Amino acid sequence: MGEEDDDTDGATATTGGGGRRSAYRRGDARPWELARWRREDEKNAARIDSTHRRSSYGDDGGLNDALDASATGFARVGIPAHLADAARSAGLRRTTEIQRLATPPLMEGKNVAILAETGSGKTFAYLLPTMAGRCCPACVVLVPSVELGRQVTHAAELAAFWCTMSDEAIKSGYYTPNAIPEFRNADVLVCTPARLLKLIKDEWVLLGRLRHVVVDEADEMLSSGFASDVGEIIKLSYGENGINRFDTKVQYIFAAATMREAQPLLETFPGEVEWVSTARFGRVHPQLDVRVDDVRGDDAKFESLCDALNRHKAYKTLIFANSPEDADELVGKLDARDVVALAFHGRAKERGVVLDDFIAGDLKVCVCTDLAARGIDFPDLHHVAQYGAAPSMEMFLHRCGRTARTGQRGPFHVTCVVDLDAETVDEDVRSELESHR
């Protein structure tokens, strides 16, 4: 699997004059923007109607008669009460914006594109509706990397426990060969596209009972080296009309933290898709303290990074480099300064151990490539450093998104150490960096 990440992003906002703008493009609106604007118009209309009814019929106008005040957020959006209560007991006391928006159409069985900023709870946004009230959801979750696959598997095990399903029903395409015979009976299978195609070819996975196909990190999976394999899986599972052998509709879910254009998805998928996006989709988390150090020369760049590590020495630091070679070189330079750091990238030996040690807190400094930028959750991470400008605005957002995750307490810091004169910098990234100087 390559180190390249060609992620994309879309965002909507309201201008001072009441108009709407795109964070990337000034042309025609994209489907998720149109869907969001339509929801905003419906919300405004409902608010006006509610105000009218209150003035005519009393405080609530009868609007809240059917609302159970004791219901949890998940129950209010359609998740069965027993599952919502279990999630609440486990600590998910409130739904996030994307969970509130995505759950109703997912519970209705619609195909949905879930677009929300990093760390917003997208994994549970698609897992809970998929597994709610079903003993055999027969769900496949496609992911771009082993590390993300393990985290999705863990989340699915939690959801399975809440659903009173056995977590033995959750299988990952990354486990030992001894697990392969059990894939035929797995309720949820998490794997890379290439792995799934091999399992299908070898008849370890039969598509006849499949009910849900989830494409996580959909922007990358549909527009990079994964696109051909994902397209083939959609073609095989959709068949002629999107109905499985038991006459049940197969539901398709696409989740992404960034997406610039809809075309790759629309070209790949033959059915109708409902677009759901959050208000902050494609934007930096508002609680992030972003500092940009624009320096000249490699020596000054390294000294600036060391200063940042010293400023935030109370926290773990995840440092992003732009290549495996740069990551290894930086680890060596830090070692010469008596800073214990290890590298995490596609060519690194024991990369799984490095990631586990960093997440557990046994390793304070991890130097990584963008292999760690997508989807991976780093608990208690309060400082991210970008050693060199990100290759794209999408990757800048993914790097920043490793901190300020849902449910975590601040402060959250991002340090960008760059040489804008010497580096070739994407126009959008340059504008973003200059806005924080």
C-alpha cells in the first residue's frame, strides 16, 4: 500500500450578506452543499412554523407531545432504545452533529454519503444504524489501511456488544490465517478492498447475504489506487438491481472527512445517494491553536521544531514528515538531541508496535508520514507538528484532525514548521498557513 494520500474536501459557510460559499470552488454547488442548504431551509421553515404555533396555541404548540424527555440522543434519532441505553452507559451520552444527521436516512435503508470533519464520530454514525436491531447485519467495511481497520474493528466490537451480538462475529481481514474459515459466517467484516476481492475469489466470502457495504475514507478510496478495487466490489455486490439473494436491498454508505468533488463517487455507484454533511465539514476545528513558524534553512527549521517540542513537553507529539526518508532522518536528528522518537510509515519495521506504544503513552514522540493522517484515533493527543507544508489542503486538515477529537478535553495545539520560500506549497495550503501567521 502506498504512502500517497490524495484526499479532498468540501465545505459550506454563510457569508455576511447571507449568501453561501464553498471553501474550495466558486462554481456550481456540489450535491452535499445543495442537500445541506435544503435542510437549512426546511429548518428555518419549521422554526417559523413553530413560532407561529406558539403564539397561537401556547408555549410548545403541541410540538413536543410525542417527545420522551428521558430519551437519549441516539434514541431520539431512531436508534432502538436498548442500543441507545447501552451506548449511553458506555459513555456516548450525546450524539454528534453527523450522528444526528446521518442516523435517520441510514435507519430508513437509504444509501448515504456521510461527510464530516475529522474526529466527529463518523464510525459510530454508520455502525450503530447498520447494526441496530439486526442479528445478522452482514456488513463489509472497506478501509485503506491496517491501522484504521483495527480501530474500526474495535468500534464494531463495542457496537456488537451493545447490540448483544457476540464480538466473535466481528472479523478483520488483518488477523491470522486461522480466522479465515470463520469469514463465511462473519456479521461484520473489516478489510482493505484488495483483501476482500481475494476472499471473494477464493469463496471465503459469499455476497449473497450481504446487506451493507461501507466505504470509509471514501474520497481516497474512490479517487486513488483503491478506486478500481472498490468499483469492482460495488459492481459485484450491487448486481443488476442492488438486491441480494434473499430479496433484501443492499445499503451503501460512503464516509469521508474531506471531499472536493462528487464525480468519482457518482461515476462508481449506480444507485441514488443521499448526501449528509456537517456545518464544519472541510474546516479546521475551532478549538485548535494553530501556530505557523516560517523559517529559512534546514537548521532553522529543525531548531524551530525542537522549540515546539520543548513548549509542549507536557504532551505527546505526533510529527508529520512528507516522506519515509524525511521521517527516518528526523528521528536520527532528534536522537542526537536526546529526544526519544520512533518512525511510523509504510516501510518502517514494527510499525504496529510503534503505533501501539505511542497510543499507550509509552512513546512521547512519533514521527510519521501521512499514513497516520487518515482516520486513526490518537487518545489524549494534544500536540501535532507538521514538519514541512502538507501536500494538499485535504491532507493539512487530516493532519490537524489527529487532535481535537470528539469527547477529548483541550488544549489542542498544531505547530507548522515550514520554509515557504524553499518549499513547493499548494496554493490552498499556503493561504491557510498565512492566515495563521
